[in-house]
Amino acid sequence: MKAIRLTRIKHPLEMQDIPVPEIGQREILVKVKAAGICHSDAHYRAGISPVSFTPLTLGHEVAGVVEKIGGEVTNVKQGDRVCLHYLITCGDCYYCASGNEQFCAKGKMIGHHANGGYAEYIAIPARNAIPLPDEIPFEQGATLMCASAT
């Protein structure tokens, strides 16, 4: 698949061919239809905010269509329109269990600590998928995940 990646800090992003990500039992594969460009993406590229690794697929504002589901997934089905919450959490710690996932010590942000949505596909836990009504365009759904969540 094609992905736009940060390969070196303070250098232009690069289009690369990388494998379509595999999914686990509780994950989904989403065909990306839209990805917003957030100012934090510019900060990562400029080296103002550090990233966990390179090469890294940026993009934490993502919307698309569920392409494939893991064997334990029940909240979405293939073909569903979704936008993706950008914070991947463990779901098991005290904070996650009490509804305060934003404090999860194992939390990872897509496009920062894990590969994001500047790609044709993204693999993500199914619990991060939020239904996107037909009347909301993918472009608006993608940006809702950052602007309205913060």
C-alpha cells in the first residue's frame, strides 16, 4: 500500500510502499477515505515534538470504511463507515476501567506512537471505531476526531 511517512526529522515526508498491516482478533482494518492534517503533524516533522520512531506514518485524524474485522470484533462490521479515535489504550488498567482512558499509562496516539492514517489502510483496535453517519462526509468525520475530542 502507499503511505506518506516521516523518515527523517526536518525533511520532507516521503511516499513509500509498505505492507498492508495485519490485524489481531480485536482489531479492524480500515480503508482510509480521509485524513486531516493537524498542526501537530507539522511539529513532528519539524522536530518540535519528538516521535517514538521513524519511519512513521503520520495522521491521527482518520475516517474510512471497515475493510476487515478480527475474530472477536462485534461492534462494527465490514463496510461500516467509521472515524477513528486517535488514542489507543489498554482497556484493562484502573483508568480505562473507570472511564478515564485519557490517563492510560500504556496509551499510544496514532500518527505519533503508532502508525497513523496517511496511508491507504490502518489497523486499529475495534474499540477506537466510531460510527460515521452517511450524511457526514469522510473529510469532516476525520477532523472531528481531533478538534471535537480535545
